[in-house]
Amino acid sequence: MSSEDTIIAIAIVQARILKKIDQHLSVHGISFTEFMVMYFLNEAANKTMRRIDLAESIGLSASGVTRLVNPMEKNHLVIKESNPRDARVSLVKLSDTGAELFQDALVTFRQSADSILSPLNDKQNETLFNLVGKLL
């Protein structure tokens, strides 16, 4: 098997996983990418991150995060704030509404993840996790 075959297989698996997770999260009115924004904000101190750090965490450009966060702000899931120490830095904060939606969506996400990984036993899941970690 060539490295190209491996990358293609990874891309296909990723696309199928994202499609399935998006289908499950749609009951909450969010996409997987929006879920990821809420996930990282939920984990951050004060549920707040710099926009550029959020972009790096989810693998988008800063402008991509802005395009993603704008509708989330209109839906009251996040709040954009200015940094009191540096006006050039914009912050994104998970709102109370967003935190509540995230907790509900997290249950759905966990069920979806369990379903996707159900063909693997615990040892295989651990091995997969370690291999993915090496690629990161």
C-alpha cells in the first residue's frame, strides 16, 4: 500500500464520519464544525478564546472562523468580544445559550462517536487514537 492510498483512505473515512456526525447533530440545528467551535470554547478558560487560536484549533483560517462565528453570534450561541488588553485581538466566548446547546449536542455526539467506532474493540480504538495522535 502506498502513502497516497493511505491518505485517500483517511480522506474517505473522514468524509463518511463527518457526514454521519453532521446528520446526527442536525437535530440540534448545528453542524459538526459549529460543534467543534463550541467544544473548544467550552474547554477554554472563561469559555473564551482568541479568534486566531480558535481557528488553529479547528483547522480553519481566521477568516473561515469569522464566517462560521457570525451566524453563531446571530443565533446567540457565541458572543464576540474585544480584548481589553489589545484592541487588535478579537475574542469569541461561548454564550449561556451556546453552552446549554453544546451540552445537549454532546450527548448526541457521544452516541454518534460510539456508533462510528463500534466495529473496533477497545484495544483497536486505543491503537487508532495513538496513530492519529502521531499524525497530529
